[in-house]
Amino acid sequence: MGHPPLEFSDCYKDSPDFRETLKCYELELERTNKFLKELIKDGNSVIAAIKGYSLAVQKFSQTLSTFQFDFIGDSLTDDEINIAESFQEFAGLLQEVEHDRMMMIQNATTLLIKPLEKFRKEQIGATKEKKKKFEKEGEKYYSLLDKHLNLSAKKKESQLQEADDLLDKERVNFYDSSVEYVYQIHQVQDRKKFDVVEPVLAFLHSIFTINSLVVETTQDFMPYKQELQLSLQNTRNHYESTCEELEELMMRMKEPSQICKIQNFLPMEGFLYIQEKRALGVSWVKHYCKYHKEGKQLTMVSCEQKPNTKQAPTLLTLKSCIRRRTESIDKRFCFDVETAERNAPVTFQALSEGDRKLWMEAMDGKEPIYHSPIHKQAEMELNETGFKFVKKCINYIEDKAITQEGVYRTVGSNIQVQKLINTFFDPTNPGNVDFNSSDIDDKTITSALKFYLRSLSEPLMTYDLHRDLMCAAKSDNLDFRLSEIHSLIYKLPEKNREMLEILITHLVYVCSCSDENRMTPSNMAVIFGPTLMRAKEETVAAMLDIKFQNIVVEILIEDYEKVQIINLTGTSGNFHKTILAKPSLEVCVSGRLHWRKSFQSFSGSQEIRLFIHPSIVWTHFFHVGSRGGGGGGALSGAYLGNQVGYTLDREPVHHRSDFS
């Protein structure tokens, strides 16, 4: 049963029946509006689901198209060719269907969503606006009517006439808004019959069209499907007919007599694990190796194949083979092979002791050569040879390995490192090593430098200062931590401080190339913290302090521009000056620039500490002269370079009484 019609004449009467009928239409309008909201929401969900399905199918088809079958043998049967091409056929079929589906999805919003949203906005939205106007005008009219009826009859005739005219005007406005509202309701009721149904029909038509295309494609696919099914069945039959023969052959190959026959007939080959040094440590990688004794050729194929790539075998020419001593490595069954192609020996691990013997017999292997131990007290001190060794290592690294990724982090061959150290520190001919020799690589030199520093009888930063340095590193006050560490550095013995300055200057330079070598001050400190510092007694507490050792070294590297450890000799008098960054007193240089310095009191030829801001570049160092009287002094002959727009010249800097 439908709603009774709304007559325009009823708008004038505004009867209770009219209001009741109008309320029924309003409820229907609200129900329609709610229905359209749900329809639009569900329509978007359907479109998104179809789009997601289509994208998933397209990705599936791409995966199919990229796969290639590999077959055994040098030729294929027709059935195998058909099977090999099947995935490309499947992919082409799916892509054709999904192309049409995506075209439909792209138009789906235009066909379904936009027309429905337009109807809600233009028709239902307009009806709501008309309703607001109708209710507003009605409230205004009836309010005025109540006031009009309460007018006193004793008022002047002109006032009563004016009130009557105003009421008539409001009645007309109310009537107009009521008629317009009823008209708009009829518009919505009539238009929704086609404005709502047509978009849904168009959307369903596009879906059914795609489905019909899928049916047609399926019919076209049937002959190929039947042909492929036949090829699959033929291939399965071939497999079942040969499977039994393959199994019998496998059982024969397991017989001991057959294994001995193969070993005697073929070159030495089998699985070996090879030690590889990587950025995060040492890794043992499984290889299949084959050794031809006639040409001393060793072929290695990694068993860790990367996806979608086929790694070429590695070919090495054998020079020598030496059994690895048990105490020199934490793996069993190991042996080292020196080759013509690699500077460092290659360490192999066999599968058993017997397997190692077979490999060493095939390669004419020898027992290890025991090098004489290093005499630490005589040769691993901060002596002239040690300084020469460190400087030579640094020069080589800065010339040839400064941008190498993981420099100082990657570890060299222990054999090569020991060989380099023993040769360089040979008491009969110390320092006689050519670092450019082909037998020495970058990792060997960096490892040898670290080995030398670790092997000092006392760490470079000394046992005496270790506790104080740890306390400074543990301080919560960053300024105190910085100044205290720098203060402690100058308590080091002269040779230790000189070596530290050489090393830290080098490490700063290495870290300046961290974009290429990936060695930041933090990374470098992890390596050199335990190298430059250690507690006198190895305890659990000392092990826990290693991270603070790293902090000390990181500060020395990262804040090097603030604290330059430089030893200077004055031009008049034997004065030692050390430049550090520590803000203190304000000094005027030639009346042109105020910058911060601080002086410790001095007299005669005592040591001076000059704290200077790092933004000043020194191109020539001044001398210190005595001015007599009260231990005062003057700094003269200073030449400072041009920095950040300031010009400093050689005019004297006069002593102030608050320097001391």
C-alpha cells in the first residue's frame, strides 16, 4: 500500500492529516538516504575488492611469466617444450582477462558511485534545505498568529490593519515554502526510480560483460588445455618408467667397491668449508672443490647460491699446502693453501681427519712451520722501530686503503700478520719490509698495526691512568668528561703522548672518509678502545668497562678539532706548548678580534698550556719571551691564518694580570 498523494491545496490548509502524510514522506526520504549511503559504501568495497583481486591475479601472472624450467640433458621432447612454455601461456591468458577487468574498474566509479552521490547531494540535499525553510516559515507564521490573536480590539484601526497585512504576508510566505517543499518531495520520489537504478544497472552490465569475456576466453583455452594435459600425462609416464632404473643405479653406486673405483679414477674432489672474512666477522662457507694434480688447479663452487643467479666457479693455482695447527684456530680438520691468485692463504676445513689427509696427500701438503715468538720486552716497546712501524702502516693506509669499506674492522690472515711483525721487528735487520709487496694486503697491515699496539708491554694509555680515565668516561657531566680526559692525556709519558697524537690524527682522517669506508668515530672506538687501553688485571669488572674505554677513544677522535694534541718547540727558549680547546679568558688580539684563551701560570722555561678555540687555524707558531717582574710573560711573533672572515696578524698580544 503506497502513501497517499500530497496535494498542493493541502499546503494551504496545513491540516493534521497533511502533516501526518508529510511525515510519512519524510521517513521514506530518510530511508532512501540511508540506503544510498550503504549502497555507495558497499559499491566502493566491491570496486576495491575487484581491483585488489585483479592486481593479485596480475602479480600471479607476472610470477608465472618469470619462471623458466630447467631440464636435464641437451635436448627436450615436444611434451617437455610444451610444459616449459605453459607458464608463459597461463600468464598471457590471465593478463588479457585482467586488462579488460581493470578497464571496467577504472570506469566503475563513474558508472556507479558518482551518479549516486550526485543524487544524494542535489536531490535529497535540496529536499532537506526545503524542509528547513518550511519549518522556519511555519514557526514564524504560527508565532505571529498567536500574537495577532492576542491583540486588543481597542487598538486603533490603523494598527489592526497593519497587523492584518503583516499576518497575510507571513501566511503567503509559509504557503510558498510548503508548496515548494511538497514539490521537491515529489521530485525525489519520482527521480529515484531511474536516477538510482540506472547506475546500478550500468555497473552490473560491466561486470557481466567481463564475465562473458572470461567465458569466451575459457572456451578458446580448452584446446590448449587438452594438449597440455596430454603432455603432462606423457611426461609422468616417462618418469615412472625410468624411476625404477634410476633407483637400481643409485643402489649400485653405494657399494664400497664402486666408491673406491670412483676415488681412484677421478681427481680429488668433494665438499670443503672455506673461511671468509666479512664485515660482521668470520664466516665458513660450504664449497664443492675439485683438485687436478697435473696442473695444480683447484676449482671451487660455492654452495650458497644467490637467488636468480648462477655463480661462476673460482679457479686457483696451488703454490703450497700446510696443515693448520690445532691451537691456532678453533675449528678442527683445517689446512691452509697458498695460491698464485691471492695474497693471503685460504683456510679450508675438511669433513674429517681422514678427509683432510686425502686432500693434503693430493696437494702434497706439509706440516706447519713454527715461527719464533716475539720478544715483547725487547721489540714491542715504544722504541724507534715501533714508531717507524706505526708511521709506515699509517702512510700505507692513508695512501691506498683510506676509502676501503670496513678498514680496520676487517681482519687479515693471522699467518701473514705474524710474518710481517716477525720480519719488521727482526733484531738483525729491523724495519726491512717492503709494504708494497704483493704478499702484503691492506687487511694484513691494519691487523699488524692493531697487533703491535695490543702487544705493548703496557697499553699506550698506561695502567696508571686507566682508573682515572674510566672515572672521567663515566661522568654524567659531558663538559667535565671532555676536559678531564684531555687533562689526563697530558699526564702520559712523552713517548706515549707522541704515539697517541700520531695515531689519533690518523684515525680522525680515516673517519673523515666515513661516507665511503663506513668507519665513524663510534665504530673506530669499538676497535681501538681495547687496543689502546686495558686494566692491569683481567676481571669481570674490567670486561664491563670496555665500553667506557671505547668512549674515551671516541672522544679523542670526535673532539679532536677541539683538542689538538700538538707538541711545539719555541723559537726562543725550550718551551713545550700543547693546544687544547677549553674556553676561559677573553683576550683581545691586536684590538681586532675577541676570542677565548686560557693560560696556566708560567715562568722561565716552564711548560705552558695554551687553550685555543678550534676555529683559529695556526699557520705559524709564536715563541714565548720573558718580560720579567712577577712571573709575567708576553706572547709575541704570533701569526694566525685567515679564518671565517677574521684577519689576525703578527702584532704582539700583551699580557694581562688575570692570566695567572
